[in-house]
Amino acid sequence: MNQLIVLIAALTINVYGANKNSRGEGDIEIKTSNQKSISVTIPKLYIKKKSIDKDFLLQTIPEGKYKAKIYAGKKKIKHQITVEKDFRTVIEIDSENRLVKEEFIPFAEDRLPPVDPDNQDIYIVADKMPKFLGGDLRVAREWLNDNTKNTTRYLESGQRVKVNTMFVIDTDGYVSDVIVLKCRSEAIKSQAIRRIKKMPRWTPGLQRGIRVKVKLNMPLEFIGEKR
């Protein structure tokens, strides 16, 4: 029986509530029964040769095309994972590293955790903390450094300033209630808030299997523009 690696990109647009952007999001799940060492690299998602197990899951991934390198033992597979709106992309690769199937299946929305509308509590720690592109706050910081402007004209050339931000990931995975702590410059404070709000949707946190609001902290660094 062929050993399979199944990569599932499952679109979840309208799963966590109305999408505030025109671009949809999806999940990437990698399942394997292969007994060899399996690792995956997806540069755009900040996944760098990560060893995977049977339940590897990336949630709330913006739709698009992602170059991926999958290693089965010493053998390397190069493949492009496509996430399309409202579809599940299923890719199967056999133990000989051959692509045996690629199909798009409409996504079923009934598998998502529920929301308790009466619970308006904001958690500092939850059973499952929010995920950004399937990763933690480190991935979110890397995304911000790559996709938002950290230089500012409100500092001396080359001057570096760190500010601490606090924000809430709501039950739909969106950033809300952004504040900047202990920052005297209103201009830098506004720029920090804009940077945080540019982040794509997160995977919401869970408490006892229910989606909940979670408060997070993230430091940001700003550098004075060269003049």
C-alpha cells in the first residue's frame, strides 16, 4: 500500500464571520502516514524546514499560490500549493515522491468551533492561543517586518525606538482594540496602530472548545529614516 502525504488547503471564507477584506483565507493541513522523516518549507508562510506529524495544520491562510519544499527522508519534492476561494485543495504524493492526485473540493463550513454570544470575556491566556499564519507571535513579527514600514520620519536618522502594543484577537480572528503603551510620540503611536491593523486575519483562540477573545502584546521597533 502506497504511503501518502496529503496536503489539504481548506478555504474558510465566511467561516469565522464576514470577511473584512476582498481576499479569502484558507487552511493548509499536512497529514502523513509515511514512516520516514517528513519536513516542509513554505517561505511565504515563514515555515522553515519544519518536521511535521500527522496533525500539522496552518489555519487562516490568505488565498494565493505558495511554493513549498517537502522532504521525505533525503528525497525532496518541490510543489506549489494553491489556495482558492471556497475550495479545498487536496494533493496526494506517494512514497516514491510522485504526484498522484490534485483536486479541488468545495469546503464544508460545519467543522468550525462554535461561539458563545453571551461570553464577552477577554482572555490573557486561553486553552489554545490565537495563531497567525499557523504560527505564534514570532511569525506575526516577521510578517510585520516584511510587509509594513518600520522606518519613520519622526525620529533622528538611524535612531531606534521600541514600543509595546496591546491588541485583541476577536472571535472572528480580526485585530481590534489596538493600544500603544508608554509612547510619548503621537505620530509613532499612530504608525504603530496602523502597522498592527494591517495584519491579515488570525485563527481565533479557544477556551474549552469555544472561540473567545484573547488579548496579546507585541513589541515593535521603529528606525529613523536616513536623511
